[in-house]
Amino acid sequence: MTKKGKLLSPENLMYVAFISVFLHYLLTAAVIMVLGLYLLINPNTRNQIFVHKGRIIFFVFILYTLTVALINRNFLGAVCSVGLFLMIVISYYARSTFTEKCFENCLDICCYAGIPLGIAAVVERLITGKRCMLWFFNENYLCAILAAVIVICAFKATSHKKGVLIYYVCAVFAVVGMFMGESLFAFTEVFVGICVILILKHKHLMLSVFLLAVCFMLVMLYCVPELMPRLAESNISTERRIKIWNDGMELFRQSPFFGRGFLTFLHYRNEGFILESDGQIVYKTQHAHNFAIEPLLSFGIIGTVMLLILLWSYFSRVTECKELLRNNTATTLILALSAAIMIHMTTDLTIMWIQTGLLTLLIMGGVGIDERALHKRLLACVAKAKEKEQQEQNQRIGEDNEQE
């Protein structure tokens, strides 16, 4: 392999992609654009991308959302369609090229990133005295990244018997960073993610200890609510969410079948859309803050059905690997992180951002490791069955010869 080939090896490309998640979002966007285009232009890498089940519906979905956005002059939504296309290109490449060692190293990058992020969050809080967001555009995106880091740390700590202390240290720094960002529901995401990991790994004792620790923390918050000041504002946040959901359903009725592309809520807001129900302008936000309302609003019924088919195609493969492989590398983490994100998406769609979205799609690409392991196992079973059949056939021939 040439020096250039080593530099642009699949492992190095994945390391760059994972590291970019924790940099300024403009750098993340630049990496997505450059890496995605490189993978498409290079014939060697392009041949490893569009080989996975569900790719056809993915193409149709991207073209659909792009067309709908352009027709409705939702140019920011059109840019989102192109960005999602490039991110899934990177995810498909990861799915084809990930090795177990590379995937483990990438997860280590995520864990270690919790330390500088936690320190930087504390410094920003001391300087500004406000909720911190660092270079993640807003506080909720920072907390979503840190929540994913904690879930990954839990996965790594429960997957190894030695050298796990570093993952607990990284998780503690990430928790501190989350406290500085003060995203309440991010803690629920962490709780669900860790519980799913411990359940899938059959760590019942650790699960009991974890639940007791969570109960203790809840009692502490009840007795000393000042530990999390935004708890006092939770009723206000709930009222805002209900207003957004009502606005979202009202806007959905304007284009129920096709939607207007990504970020339709923001598009309506920028147009100064007046709600027919109460004569008010829609709430100032980027999206509908709910995983059920947002796709219906942005993609319509037709686009939502395509999205559901795409997700079913992927997760049916994930569950198949989980059920048939005793020792799986990635599917446990994928299922745990997906459950955690789904819970968070009941009130916020932090996954709809380049850093959080890229991290999620990269980890989802890890299913390729288990797919290849399952394929190898099935081939071995077929070979063993053929060998047994051949032996039985030879035995029958021998018995026939003896009788003659």
C-alpha cells in the first residue's frame, strides 16, 4: 500500500469522521462535505457504499425531500436533504469497512472526548454564568452529545473486565458537562440508554445498583432542588412544548401528504405563517420537538411512510444480528443508543443536527461488523451441514457395497 493509501485508509477516514463530531460544528460540516464527496468520487470507495439493503428507498426518500423542499422554496430544507445524503454515504461506508478494532478505537475517541468537553463546559459556565453550549450551536446539542458519550462509556465499561476505570472517569466529566448545559431530558436519555445496555448484557446486579443510585439522586433533587435550577422552570418548558406540538399539527393540515421538506416548521415561521386556529404566528423554533409530529409535518404522510420503511429495513437487520450472535460487537450499543434517542425525541429532536446526527449514523454503521460475523457463521454452518451430509452419503454407499 502506498503512503497515500495508508493515509486515506478506511480506519483513518473513520477516525477523522468521529473526531469531527466533537469539533466546532462548521468543521464538522466541512468534514461531512469533503469526506462524503471523496467517498462518492473515488471508485474504490464508491463501490463499498451502495451495497446495503434499503439503499433504493434511501435514494427515493432523499430525492423526494429535496424535490418537495425546492418546489416550496424551502432552500434550507433542500440543503438538509443534501447534508443527510452525504452523512448516510459516510455511514454506509463505515458499515462496509468497519473492523472490530477500528470500531472500538472510534468508541474510545468518543469516551475520551468527554474529559475536555466537561472541563470546557465548566470554564464557560464560570465565565458566563449561563447555560453552556461550547461550540455545539445550542445547549441541547451539547447535552445530547454528552449523553451519547455517557452511554458509550457504559457500553465500554460493561464490555471489558480490565482497564474500565478510564471509562468511569470520562463518564463523570461528561455528567459534569451535562449539568453545566442543564438539559433536563438528556439525563432521561442517559438513564434509558444505560438500562437497555445492562438489560441486553444481562448485568442484573449492576442494573439494580444503578437503579438504586438513580433513586438516591431523585431523592437528593427533591430535597435540594437547587442542584438543578431548571427543574423549577419545567412547567414553563412543558407549556412551550404543548404550544409547539399544537402549532405543528395545525401546520401539518396545510400539506398533509407531501410536507415542505426538512425544517418545515422553521420555513413556515420565516414566511410569517399565521395559524388559522388562533390567528397567531407559529412558535419560534426550528422543528416540532416530537418524533411523530416532525416527519408528518416535514415529509407528509408519503415521506413518513418511506422513512418508516427505511428504518424497518435497518433495524430488522440489527435485531437479526442481535438474536443470532451471542457475542455481538455493535448491535447492543446501537439498540441502547436508539432507545435513548427515541425517548429524548418525545420532547426534542436533538438528533436533527450535523454533530449529533453524524455521531448517531457512524455508530449505526457498526452493524456491518456483526453482519459480516453473522454471514461467516452461516457459511460455516452450511459447510458443516454439507460435510455431514457427505459423510452420511459415503456411509450409505459403504453399507450398500458391503451388502453386495
